Amino acid sequence: MSKTSTSSLAACVWIPLFPLRCEEARHEGLAAHTTALLAPDTTRKLWLVSSLARHAGVKPGMTVSQAIGLCPTLRLIEPDPVHYDDCFSHLLAALNEVSPVVEPGELGLVYVGADGLEGIFGGPDRIIAAIREAVRPSGRPTVRLGWGIGKFTAWVAASRAKPGEAVIVPVGAEKKFLASQPISVLPLDSDTHRRLRQLGIRTLGALAALPEEAVTAQFGALGRRLWRLAAGRIAEPVAGRVAPEPIVAALTFFTPVGERELLAHALDQLIARALKHPRRIGWRVHALRLRADLEGGGSWLVPHLLKDPTADGARIAAPLKTRLEQSPPTGGVERLVLEFTAFAPGTTELQLFARDAQAAARAGQQRALRHAAREVRMRVRGGRASLYHVIEVQPWSRLPERRYALIDYEP
């Protein structure tokens, strides 16, 4: 695995209600109506609600009958999580053209590392403009941008920005900016939020004014972290991630399948096929996802992170089959796709690579070199190439400077 790149300067790109925005982007005129997105599971409750629907009294978590009773004109949309995931991947790819350090959060939330970008774009205003230009082709007029030292400051700045605008917190002004912000910007659970408000603490400044030891005694380790965030003592850097090329196995059914037993059997076949892939040899599976295209439109998506990476098919299948039982697809499955998206080094026995696997590993190293070379050029002021390859020119010469020459390195 390549070393993770980090950046202390952070830009936060936030698109609230991202799945709903994806639906509005592919259905012209939908934004002008009261709409709600159904939950991906089978509870038939509302997941996300548009601002127009909120004004009519509709809230996330309501049942369909409750929502229709409050707003008879409400348009209900079946969820398509695979489409939302694809849209988010396109957003990440666009932002990766601006900076090599991009860290995804939840759907619609991305942190962009800005260290070294001044030499290419200029000051914060110009970097924000480059990010906005990269996001614009995806048709996101509701994007909010924030800038600051560390992810938390950038996130708070983005949450304070109006749609389509940016809030920039200058270096050194973090404490003053955070002091006036409401405590709701902290990663709080409802109980902690209620307790803080009962104590009369409504802003980050009020929380930071308390002794750290007192907050820790009242709320434990969580309280210590909350106090340090409010006081501007924590500036978590953006951690870039080099995502490996996923291993994909797919199965298309001649007729839509709804029986769980058949789907479980198909899953076993996909896992066996993916484990035999040459690029998987020598590696254990760490993260995976199962997705399905449903009859009549819509999709079903189950991402899963294995606590203990494994190459055992039964252990990989177990959590996916549990999800199939608890929250099965809401319609007939036309196509089932399994993806291995992250890997961990295998044991000594697994490290006996086949020839195909060695070739794939070399290809992966080449991709990593290209990524590293691009990152170096991005960080060098002016973007001038500063990587060279040493080649032999006159190996017979007595003068070292004549034996070798430098040429631009292009991996």
C-alpha cells in the first residue's frame, strides 16, 4: 500500500441532500415539486425530504401514509443508491483533477487538500474557484464550500455558506470564527446535545470557555474531544486515499429474481469467481459491496467493511447474506454485481503470486508511480517538472558527467 498523503489546509465541498439532488438532476422540473425519497430498506418510510415538503410539515422518518396525509401532492421517489454512488464517484474524480489529496466523507461531503496548490492556482479565492469549476459540470447549484486549517474548520465554514457560495476562514482566525458557531456543528448525539443546552451552552465559544477538565469529567473522552474541537485545538488534516482498482464479478438473470435462496446462491458464485481473479491472489479482502439493478428501475446497494480481512468465501458471504435476509431488494433483481474494493496483504502462503498476479502488481506499482509523480508536480511551485530519469549516454567515458544524462521522468 502506498503512503497516505495529507494536507493541513482543507477545502470542504458539501452538497446537502445529495441523493435527492441526484434525482433532481436526472428528472427535469422535479426541484419545483414537493418530493421525498423513500428509505432504501423495506420499512416504507421517508429517507430524505425536499425543502418544499418540509414547509408542508413532512419530515424524514415519517411513514408514507403520514406524509401523504400532510401533503397530498407529495411525490415519492424510489431510491437508487447505485446511481447516487456513481454520481459521488464522478464528483471525487472531478475534484481529484484539482488536488491529489481528496478524502470522501458521507455522500455529498468531500474534503480537498490544498497544501501546495497556491503555486498552481494562487490564493484561497482562486483555489475555491478551481474547485467550483470542477464541480460545476456535475450540475450542483446547491454546493457549499468552506476553507480553513483542518477538516473541522472547513466543514463548519461550509455549513455556514449559502448555496453556491464559499466561506473562507483565514489562517490564524480559526478560534474567533468557531467561537460564534452553534454547538450543533459538533459531532453530537441527541443526548449530549440536550445536556449541553440544559447547561446553557449554545455556542462553541461558551463550551471552550469552560475548563477542559470539567468538560471531560462531565462527558468523558467524548467531552474532551468536543472541547478541543470547539477551542480550535484539533486540526485534523485531509488524508488522501489511493483507491485500488476494484475486482468486479457480475451476473445477469434472464428473468428478474426475487427469491432470497436464489440470490444467496448467485452470491456464492460471484464470490468464488472474484476470489479466483489474478489480482486478488496474495491479498485478503477488506472492503466489498454488493449491488443489484432492480426490475422497473431503482437499485439496491450493500457496502461492507470486514473487521478481519479474509480470503475465505464463507466469511465474506456471511454479512451479505444477513443483509439479504434483513433488508432484501424491494423488487426483482435483473443484475447482481459484487465488488472487492479494498485489500490487505495476505499470509505467507497467500503471497505465492501467480505470473498474472505479478504482472498486475507491476501495473499497480506503475499507477502508484504516476500518482506520486503528479502529486510532486502539484506541490512544486509553478508546477514545473522536477523529476528526472538517469540514463547512460557514454558509459566508456572517464568523466562522470558524460556517462549519464537526465531526462524528464514520465512514469
